[in-house]
Amino acid sequence: MEPMPFQTAESRVAELRAELNQYAHEYYVQDQPSVEDFVYDKKYQELVEIETEYPDLITPESPTQRVGGKVLEGFEKVVHDIPLYSLNDVFSKEELIAFDERVKKAVGHSVSYCVELKIDGLSISLKYENGIFVQGATRGDGSVGENITENLKTVKSIPIRLKEPLSIEVRGECYMPKSSFVNLNQQREEEGKDVFANPRNAAAGSLRQLDTRIAAKRNLSTFLYTLADFGPLESTTQDHALNEMARLGFRTNPEHRVCETIEEVWEYIEKFHETRNQLPYEIDGIVIKVNEFSVQDDLGFTVKAPRWATAYKFPPEEAQTTLVAIDWTIGRTGVLTPTAIMEPVRLAGTTVGRASLHNSDYIEKKDIRLKDTILVYKAGDIIPEVAQVILEKRPADSEPYPVPTRCPVCESELVHLDEEVALRCINPKCPAQIKEGLSHFVSRNAMNIDGLGPRVLAQMFDKGLVSDVADLYALDKEQLLTLDKIKDKSAENILQAIDASRENSVERLIFGLGIRHVGAKAAGILAEHFGSLTALSKAEKEEIVSLNTMGETIADSVVTYFENEEVHELMQELEDRGVNLAYKGIRASQLENVESPFKDKTIVLTGKLVEYTREDAKEKIQNLGGKVTGSVSKKTDIVVAGEEAGSKLTKAQGLGIEVWDEQQMIQAIEESHQE
Ligand SMILES: [Zn+2]
């Protein structure tokens, strides 16, 4: 490529940054992306290329500086000019009413309150000078915290540049969404590492990483709720200050309300006490602040806390029960995972009988034994886990639990690899691992083969019909009919599903092979870049690392995977049996030539489709330039309503959004064409 003149580069860089910052704001702050990921990725890549050519153009506010990369020596201390206060807690309606009485008595009239969710994360303070993010710090003891600016720069909901060039200081909470927490712990379990006890610890641990690249990968988010230093801003109420912060580009929590009476406050508390499990992040209570700043000033502070605010704390969601047994399973990568089998107990609105014990070290460290009374903890919809043993209730005849030394399935000796806390079965022929691998291969985001549940696959393996994933493509009907509960019709369906999967675009196969560290998203990027499995198998590490979002770990893992001779035999077998090894999805560059009614439109699929599966329809629409999202909003252009469509259809009709039936969608797909 011809190098572009400096001035062209300079203006292009400014343009790209403005666009990328806007996309990031829509995605991370407003939760309403307007473009597909690949549009972002493509522009981001272009910016990286120009910045590589002209390093002088790199500024701290460039989106490329958010991936981390600096390795810090330690964290400097930061003295807070305005100390961070802590709140007095209340635990009951009576205490809340007493708080309200005290406030009213002190000021001599009734007051309105701004109520907010109490996000269970890590308190942070952010300083801006002339609109640029210059310092981020932890709360510390309230007076002195730690400088974590570099790590906070990787948190994408924190604006690097405000919408106005103001010098202000804001405060809020940095947290890890529940889904990220579950994924992170799952990944850590697979990798044999220690797991985090809860999302708050995971967020705190991520922000205290000296290697900022680690923080960048942790998918943290923020809610800001305090304007500590107003700068030139004028605000007379907490509610207004929240809106001002949102206007400047900060992410603020949309659930805040102004309540005129303490009864209204209580209703708000009850509502979120009941529905908190459905929130995508954890909250541990409700914060109640006097809304008017002038009244706050009148009330002032005690030695410890403001008189104008309090925190209502939810009772913890934990319960005691008895440990009946420990169930051990072997995962796809050989990791041995224990699950507690308990006397069923009510916890956070559901009855639970199983809880996570993470790994064998966890059992030893906490000295968890059979028949122990255990404390089980569940945060929101996160998998319950065993928090601790109630030692006072331990039976007299109790004995330490003997952790297995051999694989419960193949009986090979289990090992601790490197520094791992998990035990692993490292026998590559371990049936448990192969069965898990087969299940992964047929799963929805991989080859998407219906009708092959874990039990069917296990039978196929045990009967010797299938020993690796290529064998699935050599199955015939007679073989299927030898399996339990498989009749004529279901055998045909299975064969049809297997056959259809031959045509999948190769990213599904790449993901399905279960190469370590290669998730569905990475598989998509690799497929698009290399174009085929064959090309990927010959890829150099450097080329993989050069791709956006691909780290050394993934690159190493891919290269090592394809060094294995057996992998090439497997690829050959797949090819011989008619499995497609090429990328069929549409490349970003080709999308510009697409003409279709879906192009640049946001589409929601709801109800039951007859001729297409949801997944297929989604893929087709995306390939035709449309964006498929899960929920109906004002930004939705078309709702495709299948049979028995419910609330989404009602909502679409209420918003006056165009509604299509399945036939209209099919017709539109057929009429679309690509160059
Ligand atoms: Zn084994």
C-alpha cells in the first residue's frame, strides 16, 4: 500500500477516532450498538495501521490505547482532594423510617429522595482536565487510594474524552457483569486456575493487575453516580447531576428514581429486592440520598458519614444445608471438576441441590467433608457455590475427604500441571474427554447438529460407532438404529442434520474442533482472515498475532494444534467425507456490494419459524447486511413474527414498528442479491 501523506493520515485518524469513540459509546455506555462488530473492527484495524505508520499521531485518547500493554511496577498512592465518604447502613423498614424522621426533624420539612441501585463493585474516582481523563483511583481508605489510571483506561465505558472540555471529578462503581464473571470462572476452571469468589473480587482483582492487558480482557463496566468536583457545572439535585454525567458521556444507571415519600422509597426497595436476580449485574442494596443539594448541605456529615444518605442492605442470599456427596466429572480438556450434592435447600427464590466446589484444591483448602453442614451462597442467577463449612456442626465421626488420584472414567493417574490448582486427566484417549469433545462439536455455536445429545453421543462412542468427530460423517441408518430409543424417524432426522452440517462455513468447524483458547468469536476472525481450514493449518504465529484481538496465547495454541500429525489426518478424513473446509460467511469488504431490504436495518426475530431455524435466519440476514438483535426498541426497523409470537410482537405494534411474517422474510431473502 502506498503510504498516505502525513496530512491525509492526520485527518483520517481524527475521523476514525471520532467514529470509533461514537460506536464505543453506543455499545458500552448506551447498550445500543448501531453497527456490527466487524464494522468497528475494520475501522479499528485501519487506525492501527495508520498509527503504526505515523507513531507521532498516537495520542493517549486514541481508542487503540485502550487495549492495555503497559506493565506497571506498582500502584502509586493518590490523595483524594475531596475524601470519599462511606454510608451508614440500614437493614429494615423501621430503620429506614427512622432515617427519614431524623432528616425531616433536622430540616423542618419533608424532603424528596433520589434512590439508586447499590452496585456491588469497586468504588472509583475519575478526574478530568479540560475534558480529558487524567487520573483514576481506587477508594482506598477514603482519603488515600491507589492510582489505577492505566487499568481504568482499558474499561471501555469510561470516556477518555468528555463531550465538553470540562475539569471535573466523578465517582462511581467499576464492576464485572454477571455473564463475564461466569465465563471468566469457567475459563479459569478449565485452565486449572483459582476461581474468583464473586464478581466484586473479580473486578477488584482485574483492576489491580500490573499487566494492563489483563484488565483490558476482563470486560469490566462502570456506573458513575457522584459528581464530586462540579467544575463549572451547575446542578441543584442528585437526579440532575446524574443526567448531567450521562450527557457528558458517562454510563449512569438507568434505574434511579426520585421519590417524594419514604413509602415510595420502600416500594422501590421491595421491587428490586424481588427482581435483582434478573439484573445483568450484582447489587447488594439500595442507596437513598436526599435529592436537593442545598438540603444535603444543611444536613452535613457526622464524623463517619453523611447525614443525608443511607444504604439499605439486602439480606445475604445464603443458606445452610448438608453435603451428601461429591460428584466428579472430567471436562473436554481433562480438568476434573467436583460438584457438591446437597440436601435440597431454598436459595434466592429457587430450590438447589447442587453447588460448585470449583476444584480439588478448594475442597482441601476449605477442608470440606461429607455430612458437613455447609453454607451455600448464590448471587443472582450465578451458579450456587459452597462458601464454607460450619465447623461447630461437624459430626464427631467426620473424616477428611479423600480427593481422587485417578480419573473416575479411564482410571489414569491425575496430575497437577504447572501451577494449576485443578487436577487433570492427561490421557488423550480418555473416553470422558472424547465424549465431551463430541458434545462440543455438535453444539449450537459449533456444527449445530440437532438430535445428538450427550447420551446419544456417549452410546455411539461406547458401541464403537464413533471415536472421533470425523466418524460422525460416516454413520449410517442401520448403525443409528442399534442405539436405545432411536427409531426410524429420529435416525433419519439425525442423518439429515449431520448432512446439513457438511455445508457449514468453516468458522463453525474451527470452533467445534475445540482448539484451546479458540472461542466462537476468535474462530470467526480466523476463518474470515485465512479463508479455509487448510490455510489456517499452515498459518505462522506472527500472522495470527497481527489480527485484531488475537493474543499470543491463541496464536501459540493454534500453531501447536496443527503441528500434530493426527490433526492433519482428521482434516483429511473430514474433507474426504464431504465436510466443507472453506469460509462461506460474507467478508466485511464484500458487504458493500450487497443489495437487500435488510441492509443497515435492525431486525428482531420472534415466535416460532417454520421453514428456517432462528440461527439460519439470523445468519442469512446478517450476510445480507442486516443486524439481528434480541429485544425490541425504538431502534428496531423490522420485527419478523413467527407463530405464537408474544410480548415482542405486542411491543413492536405499540411502537409502530414494521412487522413481517416468515413468508415476507423468506421472500426478501430470496430477492436479495450480492455482487
Ligand atoms: Zn480420564
